[in-house]
Amino acid sequence: MACTPIIQDGIKIGWMCGDFSADEIRMETCGDCNDSFVADYLCDYPVAAEQTCDRPLCKKCAKTIGHDMHYCTSHHETWRDYEKSGEGHQKILDAISSGKQLTVIK
């Protein structure tokens, strides 16, 4: 019987043993650091109407911008630039406080 380590936040926390296929035991890892950290979040940055980036992110890499809203590193940088602009600042604050997703970010 094959065993596979369960790794969370870079620490081995247990083992999963049995006759599993690679797809059954594959855990999504962080798309930013490409470490073996298990992804706890998905990037919520809007990329199209009703669609977000969805890059898997670990707790270490996820940039929290509001309640249950997280951005990957590259989208967080874009967001910070937009937030600093006069037009973007108020739209972002309104979206964060209402819990709604932004539909236009340039």
C-alpha cells in the first residue's frame, strides 16, 4: 500500500495511505510561491464579467483586501496602483465595504 505525506504550511501533518490514483491525492498548491503549501484561498481579482482570477493561494501569499477577499501578488500590485488613483480609490472602498466584486479594474 502506497502512502503520501499530507503537507500544510510547509509542515508534514500526516499521511494518506491506500490505493489512490494521482488525481485522488493531488492537493492544489500555491500558485504564487509554488511551494508545497496547500492552497487555502483563490484570487478574487475580477478578470471578466462574473469571473475572477482563481489562482490558488496559500495563507502566506494571499493578500487580504477585504472580508473574504484575497488577491494574488501580481493582482494585489495592480489593485494597489488602482487604489491610489483618484477614480479607483472610492470604487474599491465601496466594493470592499459592500462585499461586492468590482467589475471594472484597469
